[in-house]
Amino acid sequence: MVRLSDMPEVEAAHLVAKECVPFATRPWVEGPPLAERRVALVTSAGLHRVGDRAFSTVDLSYRVIPGSIPTSDLTMTHSSVHFDRTGFREDVNVVFPLDRLRELESEGEIGSVADYHYSLMGAGWPPEAIEDTMREIAARLREDGVEAVCLCPV
């Protein structure tokens, strides 16, 4: 992760100037203890299975990542020129901690790992542009019985 102070001034100013609109509702809900919850991952790292269609520059679609996939079968086509892929290349869990989630399941820290996880390409779109896509992903998470989501922004 790059510190703002280490970025070119114009890039740092661009990030600092981004508006963070407050939510009108509280997204947090009550529920069972984490040790009883089914957990999924949602990442904006532009990850997908090696054989899947690559993400394009301003892509509002998503890719489904099976919970049983070996993490070595994942690749990244995130299009930001400023995105450093070094950490991902060394350990996919930096941007998509599926192996860590499996460990938490085996240790009884979470109830279960979801059957499906989701990846988007997180550059180039404002939050309101991706709302329909996120509603579709939310419906799929509900179908899978997911009760907790680990958001992995990149």
C-alpha cells in the first residue's frame, strides 16, 4: 500500500478530493456469532479464474470465484496503471484472503466458507454506477446463505 505522502502530489490530491457520500441507512445488522456464520469475500482487485474473460478498463461486471478453487488458479486483470501487483504475485491472500478464510473455518472461528465469492474491477466507476451490479451480487450471496462478507477493496 502506498502512503499518500509517497505519491506524486497530483495523485494524492486526486484521492483526497474524492467525495465520500454518507450512507442513508446503517449497513450493520445483528446476527449469530461469527463462529456460526457463512462468510464470503468480495474484492475489487480484478481477480478471476485463469480461463475467465479479462476485465476491461471501465468494467461494471463481476466474476464468480468458486469457494473450492485453488488460489493458484486465479489471475488479475485490474487495469489501473497505478496498481502495484507485487503483493498479489507473492500471495493472492493479500487481495483475496481465501486461504486465510479456509483456515478460520478449520479452526472454528467462522461457521463456513461460502460456495461462491465475487470480484470486480474497482477502477474507473463512481459508486452509484455499480449499484445494480452490487444488488445482483447481494442477491447471489443471500442465495448462498452468506451471513457475513469480507470486503477486500483494492
